Amino acid sequence: MISTWYIALIIASLVIAINAQTSKVGNILGIVPSCLAWIPLVGWFLHLVIGIIIAIDAS
């Protein structure tokens, strides 16, 4: 099941990234693991990868 608060946080950070005219790649890619989070190991792995991408993108 897609977690609504997680999707809301991704959308909020995407709106902030659009307003700040910064990279949106990590936020857009963050929607994918939220849709696949119901698969236990796949969801965990995708969240890990996207978290690393967002951290690299933010630096």
C-alpha cells in the first residue's frame, strides 16, 4: 500500500525544488519506490537507492 504521508513529503519537496529551480531528479524518482513499497525487499532496496540519489543530488 502506498504510504500517503510519504507521497505528500515527496510532492512537497518536489514543489520546493521547482520553486528553487534546483534538480528534481531525486524527488521524481522517489515516487517509484513509494509505489513499489508493498513488495518487502524491493521496496526497501529502492528506498535505499533513492535515498542515496537524493543525498548526492542535494550536495
